[in-house]
Amino acid sequence: MNLQIELYKFHQESLKKTPPERAVIFSDFIEGLSEEFRNRRQLRIGDFAPDFTLKNTKGETIILSEQLKNGPVLLKFFRGYWCPYCGLELRAYQKVVNKIRALGGTILAISPQTLAASQKTIDRHDLTYALLSDNGFQTAQDYGLVFTVPDAVKQIYLQSGYVIPEHNGIEEWLLPVPATFVIDRRGYIALSYVNVDFRVRYEPEDAIAILLSLFVDH
């Protein structure tokens, strides 16, 4: 089963338990965010990927430009361990991590969570690839992904027990739009996938195809 089918099935099951007014709020939220992002300058294929220096859950410093010396990087931005759609996505990429490594690639998954919350994510989903903590959102800002959670959505998250600032270790209600990038060894973006609809994610096998194309092209 591919990731998008899993996400769709989960969403359909969630709708059965969701009051109609909540569904409308999320629909309006996604529509508004889509309009906001249409007016932003997005990173595109061929752009140079912004470098970053972030910590992984072991406390090690990961520098993108240094990592690229070992091979291409599949870079994922996700919202947090509290997000069930992110959980499905992270597990789907875990299933193909060996294929990615066999191509000389590395998965790096970035969220605004604290390192403790990132470790909780690893433990919950049995992940073997690195999760990096972008506390303060500097890297997500550099990649053009950050937005402020609107009040109506904030109230739903609070009612669901998702106190986002606590997970992120800051006061502001900020989140990154989930995104997938493939960055070649020279530091250029070979794939840029940003979708404001958090229920839709990039298919792992398609990401692997992009990685394969790097070896064909070079």
C-alpha cells in the first residue's frame, strides 16, 4: 500500500469522528494557507539549498554541507510527533531507508520540536534515521515553510490536547508546512515538494526515483 492511500484511509476514518464544523475550519485553514503560500517565493528545482547546522537526538551537530560530501540528502520537514499524518509519513520512509542508503543517500527529518520530543518520535515509530531539532524555526524559515497557526485551528488543537508551543519549546504558535526536498551532492535542489494540505505527503518511492535520477544525470 502506498503512503497516499494510507493517508487517505486515515483521513476518511477521522472524518467519521470529526464534527462537521471542525472539518469546515480545517478546509478554510488550508484554503487560506494556500493563498498565503502562492504569494511566497518558494525554493525550486535548481536552487541552491540553504545550509543549516542542527542537533540530532544524540546531541551531535549535523551540517547539511558536510552531510552532502557523503551523498545526496532526502530532507523532510514535519510538524511533530503529535501529528498522526506525520507518523504515517515517517514510518513509510522508514520502510525504504535501506533503499535510500543503498543509493548513497541519507534521510534527515527536521521538525521544530525539542530534542526530547524528537526522541519520543523515534521511539514511537521505531525510526533509524536522524531527526533534527529546528528550535526557533530558523531552518524552516530559510526554506520558506513557517506559518502562524490561526486561532480557530489553535482552539481545536488545544481541545485535542495538542499544546504545540510546549512540544516546540517556544511561546509562539508556529508550524512548518510539511515538505520534501532532495538535495544533490553539489547542494542543488533536485526535488522541491511543499504542500499546505498536511494530509498529503510525497510518496517515498517517487523520492527514490529522484535519487536514482541523480546517478543517471551525473
